[in-house]
Amino acid sequence: MKFLASILFCLTLGSLYSQVNTSTFEKYPVFPECSDSDIDQLESCFNYTLQQFVYSNFQVPEVVSEENYKGAVAVFFEIDKEGNFKVILIDAIYEELEDEAERVFGMLPKITPATYNGKPTYVQFTLAIKVPLVAPEISETTEDISSQTQPDEVVLNEYDSLEKLPYENEEYTSNINIPLSHHNYSLFDPAINRVGLNNHTAQKPYIYNEVNRYYNFQAENEKLLKNKSSWFGRKWWNEHMVAVKGKDYWFTLDPGVDLQVGRDTDSEIDTYNNTRLVYAQGGIGKNLNFFAVIYESQGRFAGYFNRFAESIRPDGGNPAIIPGRGIAKEFKTDSYDYPVATGHISYSPSKTFNFQIGHGKNFIGDGYRSLLLSDNASPYPFFKINTTFWKLKYTNTWMSLRDVRSEVTEDGSFRTKYIASHYLSYNVTKRLNIGLFESVIWQNDNDRGFDFNYLNPVIFYRAIEFSTGSRGGNALIGLTGKFKFTDNVNIYSQLLIDEFSSSDISGGNGSYKNKIGYQLGAKYYDAFKVDGLYLQAEYNRVRPYTYSHNTVILNYGHSNQAIGHTLGANFWEFVGIARYQKGRIFGDAKVIVAKRGFEFNTPGDMNFYGGNIYGTEDNRVSDNGNDLAQGNTTDFLHTEVMAGYLINPATNLKVYASLIFRDFKPELNTDEVFENQTTWFNFGIRTDLFNWYYDF
């Protein structure tokens, strides 16, 4: 007698080079009969050939026929990297059926093994052999077979048939955002800024699979791995704490910390930060990925940092907002407790489109600072579409922000405002890139909520903003540019225009409507032929009243923090940065020199000089004659050095020591703005998933 072999794929290909997008990189094992088949037909040809072989050679034992048995034999087998069939497990009601299945599989010839990324790999399958016999049909597909009702012998073994495949850093080829960290981004910045590449570097955070085309994360991390065989050694030095992979899914789970101890010697404050976190990332299917982090934190910082955190405290009684993190409640008598949660879901149905929804931060620009959209403020909800084709990348982002000041709070609830932005990046040549930025801010006035007019991804927002009323929205536009002189040197720039009165901008009379800012910067990779040495210089200049608005809720801020430049407006600033990493050892150095203009806010002078983006233009000091850094002019110096050691490249766990020196000298000492110096030593261990900004 003959009978049918019906293939049930319970597990997919797995190897040391597994990828998320398996259909792109996997190739099925090949019988000689299938050698001329197209690659998309290899699966069905493999299925049919194996079924036909078993059907032609399997002999049902006499005892099985005599007892008129109807059922199945479940065979769990492997094809190794040499193409040999190996039986792992056989499950049948008769021992004679098990022996016969073992015999038939022993007759199978050596075939061409499966490959992944062009390299041989093993693959495992489950085969259900039905009794009595039914001849295989060549037209039967995997989907047809798997959808059939299976015998109890197979169904009841589904759980045991599930296999954990080896996790091989699927995150590096996923659609997950690379956590925003200036130092970590500097490691692959040279690779993605070479002359001739048709990529786009201003829209951040980057996605792993975008960068992995130019910078092999797997290979680079393998250079850092320590030879550890124990479970603890591998998890501490090299790997994720938990990594699970199966067919069409994978995820990792890691604990993390941001533990700091230090001292502000000038204010005589012992500082600390105690953050415990857990973060998960993973993929479901070929195109859907997720990333989430939960932080629980308590901390006390240097004097200037604490004063600023308390100066931007929200309505409702909480004492502070920790810059870049979120609202804090009181902890003990002199510290803060501030929980944070961030995450996103990323879906890429094709190479052209990527859709993201999440709670986090975004950044536009090639510099250390951004005048257009930065990661300075607390996390916020967002929805983003990235569209990439030809020489273009078009990013649409919609954000929901909060104004938490007491003067705008209604019925105990913070005021909501929304931002819609477009950024179009165009590679003009293999060296030159230009970009166009446009955004509009509107509030939930007249109960209009989210204005669906702004869902249009291509329309110019200025026209909509004008149609909703002169104070119905606040529109900004910007231009960016980058030029690559060589693979090692490039320059970049930004221009921000926050008012559309050309006569006031070009008139030269210091109009308060002349609300522009610009950025000029340069990067030097492998500077002076030192591998891994990264140098950056940047100049930023933003005129008074930029980012502010006469309808104060329509300023360019979120939770009392700027979402443009960290320093707000009414300043010039020079930034110099050096970064270096060799192996697991790294170091950063930064110096910032600036001249800033603050409000006096004294009984004799309550005028608005244009420095605080939350000020109202109706209180401006003058219509004309406004100069940069006007008001309480302040000289600002910030220097920062850091050295550390990367403990685990998989989780970005680092140990470090840092020193900050800050000098702040205003023209006039007031209750809010006064001369002070800070020398802040810090030692810490942290999972580096976001940027701390201490330089304000």
C-alpha cells in the first residue's frame, strides 16, 4: 500500500544569520528534481517531492492494516547544513509505524541545504503521514495543507512542536527606531555620510534597517564581544537578558539603570539619580516592530538644574518638570520622583513607506542642536509617516503637546495643542542635500480638537493657518542644507523663519517680526587620520521673539520646554564637540560659549525682551530696534568632559565619569537670573537610550 505525506511547517528557517525579513534572505532546501525551479516555487516543489518520496517508499506494517487503523504518524525532522535528513522525533500509536518512518527517512538522499543570506543553514519541519494512503497532488500549496483539519496525533503535539530558534540580533535589520543618543549616533555617522550615498540623514531617530545598509551593526558588535561561556558572563557582557525567537516573531526584554552619584561643589549639593527601567523590543511578522521603555526614577541634581526644573513646574502643585523627562513629584525633602514611559510601533509595508505611532521624541537636522524640531522637551504622542523613493525622503509628523502653565489651565486640565509638520529631503547631487521644513501649531479652541485640515500630507500649512483666523495657528518654515566635501568632511545648515513679513526681515530696522534663526556647522570624521575621532563645530543664532506668539499657547514649546533650540530664543551660541571610541572605551568633550538675552522681570521692568518662548508678544519692549541678546544680557560658558567604558554593546550599558563646569554671568542679578558658577562631578552606570541635556 501507498499513502500521502502531508507537510506541516511548524518551524521556519533559523541560522546564525537569521533576519526579520525572512522571505528575502531564505532559500528552501533543493531536491535534484527541483534544481530547475524558480526560487518562488522551491517551497512547493520541496513539499511535493518529499511527499512523493514517502508515498512511494513507505510500506504500512501488516498489523496496522489488519486492525484497520486510521490516523497519522508525526515525524519531526531536520535538514542540516550539509543537506542530510535527520529524524529528531517520531510519534505514532504503533511501534511498527515508527520503525517504518525511521527506515523511509533513512533512505532520503543528501540534497542541497537551505541557505540564509547565501550561507548554508539547518531547517526543521514536522511531517504528518496519514494512514490510509492518499496520493500527493502537485498543486497543493503549503497554505492549503496547513489549513486542513489535522488528526489529533498532530494537533495534540502542537505545543511540543514549537521550537525556539536562535536569536541573532534581529533588531539590527528591523523597523525599530535607533534610540537617540549623540554619542551612539556618532559611531555610524561617518558610514552614512560618505560621498555618493543616496540616503537622508536629517530625519531622526533613524531606523535600524536604514542604517544597517551602510554600517553593519552585527559585525561591529562582534568585534567587541568577550569570550564568555557562562550564562551570567554572556548576559552581562554581550547579550540581551531575554531573547526569544520563533516563526514570524522575536522579542527581547532587558532591565536597565541610570544610576548617578555626584556633587555640585559650588552649591554644596550631593547629587544622584536612581532610575530603574525595563525595555522590550520585537517583531511580529515581516514588517511590524515595537519598542517600549518604562522608567521609574528619583533624583537630585546640580543647583542650576534644580532651579530650572522648578522654574518650569506645572500647574497643580507638583514641584518641577525634569528637563527632557517629565513632571516630577516631591521625593523626600529635596529630591524629585519622575516616572517616564516611551515607545513606538513601526510598520513598513514596503521599502517606500514606514508608519509609526508612539510616545517619544523626534529630531530634524544634522547638527547637535536643531532649530526646527529637537529632542529637548519631554516625550509626547506622535504619528509619523516616512516616504522614501528616488532621491527624496518625505516625513510627515503629527504631535499632541501640552501647555501646563497655571495661567492657561482650564478646569484642572492642561491645555492641548497640536503640531503638524512636513520635512522634504532631496539629494540634489551625490554631495549636496537640501531640505524644506514646514509646521503649524494650533490649539483646541472652539472645541475644534484635532483639525483634520492638517491631515493633508502635501498642502502648504500657511494657507490653512491663514484660513482658520489670524490667531488660529502659528506656522513656521525652514530650509536645511548639507554638503559633503569628502567622506570625512561635511558642512550643514538650517534656516528658520517664524514670521512671514519679508519687509520686516529685510528692512534692517530691528523689527520684532524679524523672527529668524540660522545654524552653520561642520563635521570631521576620523579627524587628523585618527580612527574613531569625531569633531564637530556648530554656530546657532536665533533672534528675539522667535518661537513665541501673541496667542501664548501657540508658542513652539511643550510642557514648559522648547521643542526647537534648547536655549529658546534671543541668543547666539558656539558649540565645539569631540568624541572618540576605541573598542569599548569612549570619551566625549564639549564646550559651549553663548550670549543670551533674558527678561528682567523686576517691578521696574516687566517687558518681554524675546528670550522666553512662553512670553507674549503683546508685552514686547519695542516694535523696532530689537537686537540680539537684548534685555538682561548674559555671558554663558558650559564645558563638559566624559570618559567611560561600554559594558554591554547589546543593551548600551555604560559606566562613566563626567565633569561639568558652567559659568553664568548676567548683566543684572535678579531673583530669577543671577550670576552663578557650577562645578559638577558625576559618576554613573546607565543604559544609554536617550540624551541628557545639561547645557542650558
